Amino acid sequence: MNTTKIDISKLLEYPDEELEASGEATLEPTKLGSETIEFLSPFSFDVRLHNAGDGIVVSGETSGSVTLRCGRCLEPLTYATTVSFEELAVFSSEDEEGDNEDAFKLADKKLDVAPIIYQNVIVEVPIRPLCHEECAGLCGECGKDLNKEPHTHKREQIDERLAPLKDFFKKESE
């Protein structure tokens, strides 16, 4: 049973009428750039629907967890989030295409809150999540995880003016 489709037929009968609903929205994994975002479990939601005359104002809160990769060490992490939102849903019509192009569309006296929840959760996901604030990331030389194997590499200090001579003797011996 899909608990994200809410019957709004009684709400549409009277202006300023309100309706409250709650449930769970199962969201499909999505790809953002090279990253795949997976939703660990259905997102729970509580919404209040208000008939504003020209559409339905949907306000509420949703919470759940997603799987991401740390922006420094690339290890998977669980990101729990709670998102508050307020959106407008309108009946679609070709005549009013430009008026509410950012609004969600209503159909058949039912409102599916899953797209509203999805959009608001995706916007809330951090661009560069961290597994923890002190994450050391990956070594720039060898690529090892510095959280698991802290180390440094010995580097030769070469005077820039003598750098071309560094490989001079290697070429002769070849």
C-alpha cells in the first residue's frame, strides 16, 4: 500500500480547509553526479494540507537516513536528516503553464507527497559530507586512508635551479 497518496477531495470542497496526514515514503536510489544516494528506509512524514484557493499548501516534516560517501576518505557513511518544508501543489492546466511552474501538480483529487519529500531531502543532502569532522582523508602520495594508517612520505628537497640535473645521471647509465 502506498501511504504517500493522500485523498484531498474533501479538502477541495471548502476554501481554508485543512487536513493532516502522516505516513512513510519509500524513495528510490538516485544518482547525483558520480555519487549514488541510497535511502536506507522509508522516510516518515507528517504533513498539514491547507486549501489556499489557488492550490494546496503542503507543509510538514520528514525524517530518515541516506547512505553517502565521505568527501575526504570516500568511506560510506549514514546521514540522518530531518527536513521541514512548505510547498504549493496545483492542478495542472495548459492555460496557466507559466504561473506556477515551480509548484507540484495535483491529479485525480489525490496528492502524492513522495515527490515533495524527495525534492526536499535531496536539497538537504550535503555536497561534501564528512564521516567525522577530523577526517584526515586520503594520502596524496599513495592513496591510503590516513584515518586507518596515519603516515608521511619522505620527500627530497631539491633546489629548483638544479632540478634538471636530477635525472642527468639516470640517462647516462641507461
